[in-house]
Amino acid sequence: MTVKGILKASNGNHFIESENGQRHFENRLIWGGYIQHWLNQSMCARELPQKDYETDNPIILMWPHVPKPQTPYIEIYYNERLVKYPASTFGHNAINVNGEFFNFSHLLNENETMDEGEFMYRPALGEFAPSPRTGQFEIMEDGTPYYDKFGRNFMRSIDVIHIEGMDTEKLSGIYHDTLTKIHTAPVNPDAPEKYRDFNFLKNSCTTMIRDGLRRYGFSSLNGILPRDFFVAAAWAMVRAETALNLKVRFYTRPQLKVDEAGFSKQTPLINPKNRIKNIRLNRRKFS
């Protein structure tokens, strides 16, 4: 059950206080990142199925109370690179189809769909936290996982393309098909935690999102690297605005800095054509 109210502090304790004065999650572990950024602000909160390793209680998820847009939409994300992971050298892409976030990865457990609260704001607790030993992804000798996949907006700064006017049910179906293919693929015997058919050039977080948009109808959309694809997608959406009756805008979700993550970094554009497109897009970007 989701509760709404103000994140408050009293006598060293933190809780959500609803309009009727009822306190929720009092005497429970509330992640310090939430308190750091959102104390005394209007929040939503709910319990997750996963448990915190220290308390053995369900993890509490919180996110800002912002009404969902009434008009169906999609958002394409370019997540800046994580400085501690070589595999993140070029950044990462994800896509949001009318509130349903699709994420693709070389790690099987990161090929998933979730809502905005979980994608953007999961706390660095329990299995979502970085390993206390390495500060990264690690499965301990006793089998305890530390996936280091807490809220992406705490880990990175994120550029966003927001599009209205697309058939969100059609696009959602395409990406659900992709997830089904991933999770029914034969297991990699040498690394069962990894997606066997992941390929940086042909079957990556970027190309799976790109290919879904191609299946939808943007057949000429290109790009292999996350930021280059993001600029190419932005350009394609802007050029299709009139013909497809789309509304397109751009904005940035700045990183919400917490102790568990360093500052992310932007990657350069590799394709010279995308550098030119980006200059032109910047004339209307983030308005």
C-alpha cells in the first residue's frame, strides 16, 4: 500500500506524516539519502518485497509526490556513466512507456520493468546497495547479493526526451516481448548471472531500445553508443513532430548526490553527425 505525506523528523526518528496526522514507518529504517534530499517535503512511500540485511524488515521505498501526467507519453533516457565501472564507460539508456520503465543490461537481474519510484529512487539498502567490501556489484561467499542498483537518479545525472502522441500500448508490448526473450534464453553456464545473448554492438541496453523503436516505426533510427543513440533519437522525434503529431521536449534530471555514489560523468559524442545534430537540438533543449 502506498502512503502519502510529509517526510518529518522528531527526536531523531523519521517518518511519513499524512494529512490526518497519522505517522507511517515510525521506528523503521528510512534511508539517509531520502532524509538528505527530501526532509519536510511531500512524499509517497511503500514497502518493497526485498528486505534490509541489517533489520530483516521490508525495505521502504520513497519518492516525491508528483501527479502522473494525464496524457500518455514516453521518455527516453541517457544516463551518464558511472566512474567506478568500466562497463559503464559509454553510459546507459532506458525507456519509460507511460510510467512503465524498461531497463536492459548484461546482468539478468537488471533486465526488468518497474515504476518510476523503483527505477529512479530505490534506496541503497539490502540487495540494492553496493557491496560494503568493494563498493560495487558483488555476490558474497554466503550467497548474499549486493547488486549496486539503487535509484538511478541517485547514481547518475539523466538527460530525457519526453514525447507525447505515440501509441504507448503498442510500444510497451514490443518491449515486453524483448524481456520475455531475455528471460527465456538458455542460461550462460559460465556466468549464470549474465544474459547469454548480450552483445555490446548488436544486443545491448541501447540497441534493444533502438530496435524496439524501429519495430514501432522509426525504421531509420540508428546508434550503438548510449549518448549517440540518445541524440539520434531526439533528432528523429523532432523531425517527426509534424508528420506524427508529436509533442517533444527535453530536460535533465540532475544527479541527487548521496554517499553511496560518486558524481557521474557525461560521455563524448563519437559520431560527427550527432555532434552537429546536438548543436541544433541545443537551441531548443531543456526548455
